[in-house]
Amino acid sequence: MIRMLMFVGLAVVGLVVAGAIHIQQNGNMLEVTVDEKKLEETVEEVIKDGKAVISKTASAKGGGISR
């Protein structure tokens, strides 16, 4: 449970840093907006990078990913 919360928190912080999520505070109100196009681009980039890391790791171990 704690690991999942930490993962979600890390993902949200990453999306804020990437510019996909914008947080603004106006007085006692908090406004959160999501840039859907930036979110899609960021997710696609993360998936591409993740696949590259998995592929590199599998080739370094001399094995492959079976599907």
C-alpha cells in the first residue's frame, strides 16, 4: 500500500516537472489542470524509454523477453 502511494506520488511529481500537470493556488482555492497533449507525449516517451531499458537489460543478461 505504501509503495503504491509512493509510486503514484512520484508519477504525479514527474508529470508536474514534465509540464503535463499545472497546479495554481488562488487564495484558498487550488486549481489543477492537465495538458492532455503533453501528458500523451510524456507517457509515450516514458514507454519508449522503458522498453529500451528492458531490451538493454535483457540483452545484457543474454536472454530475451518471451511473449
